[in-house]
Amino acid sequence: MTSRITPEVAALAGKKHGPFRVRLEAGAIRKFADAVGDPNPAYRGEDAVAPPTFATTFRPEEAYPDVPADFGDVGLHASQCYEFDRPLRAGDVLDVSFTITDIYEKSGRSGDLVFVEREYEFIDVNAGERIGGGKWVSLRRFNK
């Protein structure tokens, strides 16, 4: 297999991006819970607690400053996991940053796959302390 990882893409490993600011709103938490079909009343109201996977919605306002948009035929989400020191709540203001920790490739049935692993850190702006983090893996598929 010819390497699909260009020098430009390989140079992204180890780079930290952010922080970007995220404000947790009760309405967004409720809509997320509705979208995933979870009727838990804790996810509703002014003091709503965010579902554990709510952090999947955290995005910078501008495009992700990493893998070029034209890299590969299709971009896909592969996995994510999060850990928190306390629940996320409506009203929280977080600074979110991530580091690209690994870029590697595999050959798949439908073509070559390039995986990009990112580690996230969530900082509570008001308390000035880390309240959690996570790992997100995405991939780019190249048709044969």
C-alpha cells in the first residue's frame, strides 16, 4: 500500500489546537437528549445536566485546523470516549482544546483508511480547572 499520509498531514501529529469557548445552554442539552431519545428529566430545565456524550457537539466556530478538507474521499467519525470529574451543566462555560496524538493508516475492503486520533481537554472557565477530557477518532477513506 502506498502511504496516503502526506508530509503536510504527518506534521499535524503533536499539535495542540484551541482553546475554543463553549457555553452550555439548557435548550441545547434538551435538544441533544431528545435527538438521542433519552427522556431523563435531569436533561431538562434551567439546571439541566448534560448527557455524557454531549461533548460530541463541541466544535470551534471556524473549521477544524487540522486535516485538509480535500484529504480523502469521505470523512467519518470512528469513535469517542469521555471522562469527567463532575457532570457538565447548563450555564457552564468551557475552554476546549485538543491535540492530534496519532495519525496512521490501514487498508480496508473499500479502500485505504487514514485514522486521526485527538485528545481533548475541558477547562471550566469560572473555576479555572480541568474538569474532563476525551479521545476522538475520525477517519478518512480513500476509494480504491
